[in-house]
Amino acid sequence: MDNIYTLAFILILCLKVSSVSSRDRQWGGERRMSSGDNGDRVTNLPGQPPVDFQHYAGYVTVNQTSGRALFYWFYEAITKPQDKPLVLWLNGGPGCSSVGYGATQEIGPFLVDTDGKGLKFNNFSWNKEANMLFLESPVGVGFSYSNTTTEYAQLGDDFTANDAYTFLHNWFLKFPSYRTRTFYIAGESYAGKYVPELAELIHDRNKDPSLHIDLKGILLGNPETSDAEDWSGMVDYAWSHAVISDETYKTIKASCDFNSSDPWSNKDCSRGVDEILKQYNEIDIYSLYTSVCFASTARSNDQSMHMVMFRSSKMVNLLRMFYQFIILLTHTFCEIEKLVTIIKTNIDGISLLVVNSVYKVYPVLTLVDLVQMPRIMGGYDPCLDDYAKAFYNRPDVQKALHASDGHNLRNWSICNEKIFKSWAQSKPSVIPIYRKLISAGLRIWVYSGDTDGRVPVLSTRYSLSILGLPITKRWRPWYHEKEVSGWYQEYEGLTFATFRGAGHAVPCFKPSNSLAFFSSFLLGESPPSIK
């Protein structure tokens, strides 16, 4: 009888091992680990203040064939991590680092110090309320990489969502205790596209029980949502905040059809938008009332701003066809890649002369710039960007974060402008995805810092109005520490809120308020509406 029990136990054990091995193969063969024995645990990060929680950093392979791997940094909750949800944070760009922005400028427990040599503790870190996972996505952003360089020309919304989805499943193999944890996705700026796109993918594939992720909701800050409404809101906001003249505003309103596939073919529209960007170059578009940074090495908004100007419809189509043809050749014939590199190098070196709204001639665009859709890179403080760049390019920091061996260093930057310029596919609107997620019963909260000119509060209001949702709780103030923190309104399936006096990256400006708001989101409670 004992032998029968023994054989039965062995049989059950073999079936269990077989099931685990099968799932490991399905999601790329990453070795399963619990948090306690995970080789990615960070133990000697230079300049780190002492903490009582664990944090982990490293790579997760998302495609073994092409050698594609995404870098993450995961902070367990400060207290009772086993009882708290898991939240994935994404920054936008496209091409900007969630480690450089979200983790160490906004909501992570360690903020890069202003000397770029160390870290300071963030008293308003979101890992007080949740286990926080920051992902550098897509490949080419931050430490994330691909060994197949031709893939960088294929990056777009769908590519990014699919890699992020694969990342999650392979990450759960490293952290199996989080596989069934309540899960949320949050992000800001161009992550206004990333977050709902990933949420939709999870929702669709959850129909297979073996792939189930317990997604409960999404949280979006100053998000790019619908291109036409985003541009209309940007124009109206610039005029209503006295950034542009009445004459410029009237010209844009009369000549720009942002619902058109090519509004920039109208010269009056292009000149009007040029004037907006010209005026924003004098201040900080991401925070209208904040002093600009004059550091000589700081990344300027000027280049990404000028990338949206003066596109001729015929020229755009011609160059786009040429560019796609070259990419096709690259994918078909390995040897042609060298030729493409030479061609693109020479194209990038050609500047075109364009005329601005006051008829001064100056070089601002390259040929490759012209084949891209109009977009301004998301970000906030270029001075802080420099501090982060100095810190993450240190050999001892890269070694501590398992980003490199400390000798063969990776060149880390907070935003990859090559990705930004060559972005291959972007959905014009994610409003249809909102409708789908609302119907699925997911919690959707959207917030806007009201001093952001890049994705202003008007853009978000215009975009959300398309949904036509019934109002369940009318416009009212919400409070933090007895002060009006902003206003909010609740709809069937969605909550929209503002942050008074905050710019594009809200937690940079209102860290305590942001943490309180985040706590309300996780609890499914309205923002505090009583002093």
C-alpha cells in the first residue's frame, strides 16, 4: 500500500514539473525564481540610502531568436508587499526611459541627486502603496536592447505592446508569487497610447486561462489620446494662456484640419503651428510657469519641436515610400544593410531650408524628420535629465543594476531620439480601446497637470468628450492637506481629475498630492472631496 502512495506522489510531482516546464518553454525559457533567491536583487547600488524593502533590476528576454531584452527595475512595497497590488509604470516619448523619469525623477523610492553622484530617498514614493515595476520599453530605450539592429526601424505601438506583454509573462517566471496578484498599468505622456494598448492585449488574451493576468485598471497622466483632439487642445491652450496672439490663433483655427491625414500640407496651418512652437521655445512647454534650464549640455526641446513643422504632402508621401522601400530591402537582403547605413547617414546630414512665420530662413529639418508624423517628445526637466545620464552611465551603477558587467558599458540616455524620429506606427486614437476597456469593467482614471502645454488639460477633455459617457458625479474640487489640489468628475467607467499648478510630469510638481491620488485610485474611492 505504501508503494502505491509513493508511486502516486511521484506521478503527481512529474505532472507538476511537466506543466511548469511547458509554460517556461512557451514564454521564452526564463528560469522560475521566487523573490528571495532571484539573482536580480540589487544589493550594492552606489549612493543608495538604506531601506528595509527589496528591489531588483535586470533583463528579461522577450525574443531569444533576435536577442531582444527589456530592462526593468522592480521595487517591492515598503510594508506588506505580499498584500499589495503590482503596478507597471511606463513613460512615453516614444523613446524615453521609465527608469530615468518615472523611477528616479517622479514616483520611485530613490531620486537622482542634483550632483548626479548619488540618490536621495523619496518620501512620497508610490511603493508605499504598491509593488512598483518600471520597464524601459521598447528596445533601444535606456538599457533595453536588441542584437538584431534592423528591428529598431520596425518599432511602433503594436511592436511595443507585444514585447511588453511577453515581458510580463517572462517576468512572472522570475517572480511567480506575483503572477496572480491584482495588477494595474500606469503611465504618462505617450504612454497614453502604450498603457491602453497593452491593457487591450492583456484583456483579449485573458480568454486563455493559462495566460491570465489579473488586470483591474489603468491610470494615465497627461496622456496622448487622440491626435486630432490633442493638437486642437494644444492650440486652444496656447491661446487661452496668452502664448500666441489672436491673429495666430485665428489663422490656425481657419486653416488647420487636424482630422485630416495631412493637415501640414496647408501652408497657413503649418506657419501658425510654427509660431506656437517658436513661442514655446522661449519657455518650458512642459510647465508654463517654471524657470527654464540653461545648462549647456541639457537636451533642448528645440529639435523635437521643429520636427512638426512644414511638411509638404507630396514630399512626405514620396519620402515615406522611399524610406519604406529601403527598409524592405534591408529586411530582404542582409548585405544591403551596409548600403542603407550609408544612405541614411547621408540623408541625416542633409538639412532643408524652411521658412518660418515671419519669413526668416533657417535650417531645421532633415529628410528623415520629414517622413515622420508630427510629434513632440515627452519629458520635463532637461537639467534633471543630465543628472540621471551622469548617474546611469557610471560603471559601478550599471554593474549594481545588472545592466552591464561594469566594463563593457551600455550608453544610457534618458530619451532615444533615433527611436522618436523613426517611430514606424502610431494609432491616431486610443478612444476605441477606452470603450472596450470600459465595457470590460476595468477601472480607468485619467489626470492632467493644468500647467502643461505639451498635452494640456484641454486636449484630454476634448479627447474624453468623444466617449459621451454619462456623468455620475459632477465637477467638484478635490483636496489634499486642506488645500484644493484640483478638480474631478466621475463618469460611468471613468474618472477624470486635474492637478492644480502641476506640469506634464505631475508627481515632479505635486509629489504628496500624487501619492494621495494614487492611493484613492488603488482603493477605488473618489479623490478626497472634503477638506
